[in-house]
Amino acid sequence: MVNSPCINICKMEEGRCAGCFRTLDEIARWANVGDDEKRLILAAVAQRRGQPDPRLTGRTATDEAA
């Protein structure tokens, strides 16, 4: 299971959420897509934040928080 990147700062700015960096389309699709698609969304979010793609580093957002 892939957890949502939502951090409850839900404000759209420049076409993406200021909290989780997902687009409105990605937020709307999240509950209806599988884990592979969620990982693709998270990779896009990481790029928007300027962070390395966790699929390439082997680290997860949970690892980063620990």
C-alpha cells in the first residue's frame, strides 16, 4: 500500500497543492489508481519539489522522515 503524500495543507497554487505538490488531477485520481500509478505520481511530486526520485535512490518518504 502506498500512502498519500497529503499533509493537510490543501491550497492550490500554480496548478498544484501547496502541501503535497500534487496536481488537482492527481489528487482526484489517487483513490482509484493502483500502487504502481501512485508511485509514478510520487515520483512526479519529488521532481516538483526538486528531490531525487525515491525509485532511483531506494529510499522512501518514510525513510526521509525517520
